[in-house]
Amino acid sequence: MLLAAALCAPADAGVRQVKAGETLTLAEDLVLSGDDVLDVAGTEAAPCTIVGNGHAIRTNGDWTGRLSLVRCTLRD
């Protein structure tokens, strides 16, 4: 089952998790700041997908958090 998460950004991500088989769809840039965490954890059997729609995952310059992408397809 795919879960599409439309994001309204730029906004702080806080702690955002994309689990195995889920899809993260960006509506605007996803801006990581402070200690924000983005954890994308697919598996071999159920990879994750990030659909950028021409947008970016970026920082605002003061980011000290964590970004983890495991078994993830990045598109657009």
C-alpha cells in the first residue's frame, strides 16, 4: 500500500518518517532546520519513493539534524 504525503513547505520538518512501501510527495521544498530529522526507511521488498515534483529537500543553514535514505527511489 502506498501512502502519499503532500507537504506544504517551506516549513520545518520536525521528525518525519517515511516507512517501507510509502511515498513522500513534495508540493513545495522541504526545508530542514535546527535538529529536524528525515528518516526514509524502505526495504528490499518494499522500497520507499520520494516524488519531488521539481522541488528540493534542503536546509536553511542552521541544520544539525539527520537525514537517512535507505532503499528509496527518487523521482522528479
